[in-house]
Amino acid sequence: MLASLVGFLGDFDKAEEAAQEAFAIAAERWPESGLPANPGAWLVTTARNRAIDRIRRERTLSEKIHLLPVPEIVMDVMDEFDDTVIKDERLELIFTCCHPALPLEGQVALTLRALGGLETAEIARAFLVSEETMKRRLSRAKAKIKATGIPFAVPAAHLLPDRLDAVLAVIYLIYNEGYSGRVDLGAEAIRLGGVLAALMPDEPEAHGLLALMMIHHARRRARFSGEDLVLLEDQDRSLWDHAQIAAGRAVLDRAVALSGRGAYVIQAAIASLQTAEQIDWPQVAELYQRLAELTGSAVVELNRAAALAQAGDPAAALRAVDRLDLDGYLYFHSTRGELLRRLGRDDEARAAYQRALELAITTPERRFLTRRFEEL
Amino acid sequence: MQYAMMIYAEPGYAEALPDSEREAVLADFAALADDARCVAAAQLQPAEMATCVRVAGGRTLMTDGPFADTKEVLGGVILVEAADLDEVLELAARVPVARYGGVVEVRPVVAR
């Protein structure tokens, strides 16, 4: 509803105001007259008409309305309306909210507010800031959209790849906020990813991201035992949401059918392989190799090495790890510790775990590493 | 010969002035803009409305906020008319300094 109003009015604040007014009218009218045949369409049309009235009064803003003059619509006739009549402008709204000229935290907040329909207070709680701060963050983003002329449009074809990357990054960021314990944001990111994949059915990376989030999300209850982090190989698979894994795999199949070879598709494929009864580690290592070529990321190389070790070649894995320049990274040292332990080089393993412990911040991480250290 | 006059000021300095002085400031600016020797004059919107553009490896990178001055200095000003921010960002990415380590800061002009 908000997307359609923003598209029509070209203004976030006016759209929100109009939507609130429409809800107020509905609250007054529906208990007496009964629910209209199509409540969604009724609300949008009512909100539009209210907004037009207001703007006609304000006059100066009339040139900002794309669609004026709009035929006068009698309330009673509107019940005949079908939802399909109202243009779905959620895609335009996604690209506006995730415009890279906005600060990243503003993009995230605006996407949750405008597309997720979350209240400002809820978003503030999710990001551990005060409601006042979040309100300022949102109004700053909205002010920049208005003042700088950020278009309410799906970008032109030559701009689309970069701009779609920005949208996917925002949704994945929201997902990762949820992954560290705030489950509601994880589910919200999956919902947004589903909307994007439905609106851009031919974009493999949109399906890839959705599949990745679904497969990860399906394992969330097995990732912690009390406060402790549980590694993939030790997870209780009965805690996995197998229906969601199957649904995620179906989405991944769609991305692959579209010849998806992008970073999200590859990560989803890795996540999918890791949920198999017998994990095909050589295949996982191969996918990490492709992901490393794509991203040039040393952390991805580290994951590839870990997969090589799981595939039965810890010596090759250690050689790969020792080539990486990741001295300040906890998992570099914990992976080295694990590989050295498997190769029977206990003294070096202890030193590596010691270094990892120095870098560990959270209690579960520290407990996990201490346990590994003491087992040697 | 044309000259560019670059105006640096502390944000909000004019708002802090007493009414009469502020009016005098505005009148002085208006007189300069109306002077026959003035080719184009523009007041920019606040720094919070800025977007910086760089081109690296053929990709256009943008960041929110004004350009934080380092060893680069203001080297020129181009006033353009564009339909929306995307259009002006494409033009900004075509300014050569954007692909040689420099930055083009885009800020809307205050409408008159």
C-alpha cells in the first residue's frame, strides 16, 4: 500500500500521512458499513483521494503529482475495484530505499520501515539505538531522497547490475542482524528477499540470496546449545527445519536454471551441500574456490581450506591457510589450530588456539576455544 | 578571462546573524548574481545532501556525505541541469578525476 502511495505521490511523508488517514476512516466506517469487497484497494484509493484533496488545498504541490488529473471516484463504486488495478510499485520503492547515495544504515532502516512495515520503535530496538536516533536516521534519509532528487524508479538496464547488488547487500545485512539472535529480523529479511525474487523473477542472484537465507535460517535452532556455539558437524539435525531447507533448495534450483553463477548462488549451493546427509566436501571446496575467484576474499580462501581438510587433506589445507594474510582474524588462528591438531603438531596447535583466544570477544567463542585448547 | 569564485563558509553562519545583517548578506549575494559580469551563480544545499562519486575498476562507487578534504583540492565547478540524482551521478562518473583517484562531490543547488 505504501509503495503504491509513494509512487503516486512521490513523497514518503505524504504517503505515510495519507495511509494513516485512510486507516482512520476505515476504523470509523467499516464497523457500521461492513468490510468492503477488497479492503486493500479501498484503503489505497481512499488514501489517494485524501492526499489529492490535501494537495489541491496546498496547490503549490500539484505539479509533483504524476497522475493528475485523477477521475473522481465515488466511495461506493470503489468496492468493485480489484487489487490488480492498483499498480504494484514495491520494486521502485526497494530501489529508492536502497539507493547507494543514502548512508547504509539509512538504507536499512528505510527498507524495514517502508517495505517491511516495521514501526520506528521496532527498528530502533533491533539495532539497539534509541527511538529518537532511529527517527532522525529515517527522516534524514527521507530528506535526502527529496532534496537530491533520488528517483522513484527501477534503474536503467546499464545501472541495474550495480544497483541490484546494493539492494541484495541491504537485505543480506538485515538478515545477518537477525542471525545473531534476533530471529524476527531474519524472518523479515527472508520475506523481503521473497518479495524481491517475485518482482524480479529472472534475476538469479535474487533467488540465490533468498535460497541462502532460507537454508541458513532453517538451521538456526541447532546453532546454539544454551549459550554455546555448535559447529555444523555437531549440530542436532532433528532441530533443523527440513521443510524450509527443501523450500530453499527449490529456490536455489530456480537460480541455477537461470544460469546463476554469482556470489549468492554459490553460497546458497554451499549451504545446500552442507545440509546433505553425507557432505560432499570436495564439491564444497570447489565451490569455495569459485567464490574466492569471484570475491578475492581471504576469508573465503580460509573456508576453502577448511573444506579441503574435511575432504581428507589437512596438510594441503594447512599449506593454503599459511599463505593467507589474516593475522588479526580469530578464525584464521582457530582453523590453523584445528589443522595442526589433526596433523599431530600439538605444540603449534596450542600456540594457534592461544592466539585465537586473545582475539575472541564473545563468551561462547572463548568457552569453545578454551575447550579445544584443554583437549590437547 | 573567466574566474570561478569558490565560497567556503561555516554551515549555518547566516542563520546565526541578526535579521538585519542576514538581509544585508542576502542582498549582497543577490547584487553579485545580478552583476553583468556574473556568468552563473549557485547556492548549494547543506553538506548532508552531498553524494561523493569515485570510479574504480570501471565501477561507479558512491558514498553518502561531503568530500573530506585530504591532499586533493577543489579544481573546478560544473553546473548541470539533470532530471534526477541518477542522471547527475552518471555525469559525475564521466568527470576524469573520478577515475584517477579524485572525487566528484554532487550537491543540489538551492532552487530560486
